[in-house]
Amino acid sequence: MVRRRSSHGEGCLLRKKKNGRPYGSYFIRYYEGKTRYAVSLHTADLAEAKHKWHQWVISRDNGSGSKGVNSNIEVVTWLQDFVRYRKEAAEVKKSIKPATYNKDEDTVNNLTRFLKAKYPGLRMKDLATPVFDDYMVWRSKETRFHNKSKVPITKRGINKELSLLATIFKRAVKLKIISANPVTDVERFGVDEDPNRDIVPWPVEQVRQIIQEVRPDARDAIAFVAMTGCRRGEMEHLRWRDVDFDRNIVVINGDQKTEWTPKTRSGCRDIPMSKAMRSMLLRVRKAATQAKADDVVFTTPDGRAMYEWSDFPLRRFQNAIRRLQKRGVDIAWGSLRTLRHWFISHAINRDDDPLTLLEVQRIVGHGDLSMIERVYYHPDRSKVQRKMSSFGEDLLPDS
């Protein structure tokens, strides 16, 4: 037998041993009087076994029985334990990305605030779909950053929170704490598709207008995205050690300090610097006189890294578009993701030195070439119209 820990009242977490090697599932051995019991945890993973064991101890402390994990645990207590488990998986076991843990933690904190305000003491066995219907209404009346902003939470954002909650409580079903997922049957908000907010690549002149309209504290970051087509997270985690002025490249290879990694394996790449991007980065480096190699390239007005201020560059970018629209400029709505679409389309459609699809794929770090063709690349309609203007003249007889 392999004994992981023994504590009074908590039983022992054990695993069978054969030929000096542990095998099979972990189980809990405990005593009630002189009677010995064993509860199989149905997992060979130590982290998950500890998580189930902790749930079992909570069940005993709440007086809800002793022969296994059950549903008499308070929802808030279970959520807090879930966050601890995810944190261990992110920091110790490294089985999930820290960004995933942060999203789960934010969503759990929002739900915890709601339960403490509206359903104090609610237990897992009493969870039902109407609780999450009320949660949607409650969240829709809030603003971003807990009343520190006047910007309301979007319906699309609430729907994303519900999707995360469905994943979280799916684990509770797997642990047999609840019999069914209460979030599955929640009716999401209907999000009307605004035709003005479809992804429409702008002309070069309009991209220049947007960048000039962006406030100076985020203008260089937006320009970097426009000149490289990189993702927002790649821009936010870029550090000076990743900028190689000697080889004239920008290296995207993850952030060791925050343990952030690119979205895909293809996201680790070298991006060649253009003359405009090199001069811009040199100007930013000269302005940051005391910057070290481990410091981020683009910061917020108060000197923090941009990933510490949620949606900072996106809000600056979209506010610039909104100001242009109010002045009567006919410009389509978009986001930093739209700017990525624009870079790919412009790099392929440009008249002088256009890039091939394969070259663009290496620059933007996308793993699927067909996805670039089907989703990211948008042909230049005016260019296609010019090519088609003389088509068919040799097919008709002379009049």
C-alpha cells in the first residue's frame, strides 16, 4: 500500500502497490468505530485524487454522510475548492495554462458574489437552472470592473461566462456531486448580428486614420499589431529581450515570467521587422530609458504591462473608431482581431511585393493554411473588378 497522508478524522489516501510500483485507482480508508471502510476515487491521478479526497472530508464535516462524496456541500465552498484545484493544476502540475485558470477564477468570483447576495448557504443538491437564469439578469445589470466603469457587460460576454460555468459544473457531475449539469438548459441571451460589425477589412487609408486617432498611450501597440498581424496576447507579452535589432526580427516564443505561451505551436516564430516597425520600436526603446531586457515593450499609462489591464488596447482601438464614426467618417466597426484579418488580406493583395499565403502563415503564426484561405483572407473587390473589367472582350464578335 502507498500512503500519501494520514490525519485524524480524514482517513488515509492509499493506492495499491505491486512489485514496488503503485497501480490502480486511489482510495480512502477510514474507520467508524471499529469498522473499516474504503471509498474508491476512480482515478489514478494524484492531483484529482486529492481534490476528491478534500470533497469527501468537507462532506463529513458537514455531517452529510461518510461513504462517499455527495451533494450536501455549499456551492460557494465547492467553487472555492475548484479554484484551488485549478490553481494547483496551473502552477504546480502545469496541466493547464495560467490564462485558463485566470478566466475560471474571474467567472467563479462573479458567481460567488451573486450567490452570497441572492442565495446565501445554497448547497450543491439544490442547484437548478432558475438560479443561473437569475444570475444572467443580475450580471446584465452590472458594469465592467465592478462599477469602476460605466461600460455595461455585453450579452455576448455573459454567454461566454455561462459556457465557462457549464464546463466547471461538468466537473461536479463527473465527481458525482450533482446528477445533472444545471447550466446546460439555461437559455442564453440572443445576440443580434449587426451587419455593420462583420469583419470587413478597411482600406489602408482608414487604417492610417484609426491609428492616428488612437490615443498616444496605446498608439504604438496598435501600430505594432497592424504591422505584424500578431494576436493581442502576443503583443501584450512582448519583452525587450524578444526584440533583436541586430538580426532585425521580433521573436514570439512565450513569456517565461508569466508562463504565457502562444495559442498554438506554430505561434512560436520570428517576425521580420519592416523599416517602419524598426524605427517605431527604436523610438519606444529610447523613450523607456530605464527599461530592462525583461520588461514589456508596451505598457499602460501607469507603467503596468498591458495584460494586467483587461481590454485596454481593445478599448482604445474601438474608441478611436467610434470617434471617427461620430465625425461622419464612413468606417466599418472592428476589433484587434479585425486588424489581424486586415494585415493578412493587405499583405496578399498589395500591388508591390505581395506575400504568398505560406509566407503570411509563417508571419502570423497560424497552424492551418486552409483556415487563412477560408477565414482570414478577404480579396480586394476593387482589384478583382479591375481584373474583370476587360474579361470576355475577345469572346464577342466585332461589331
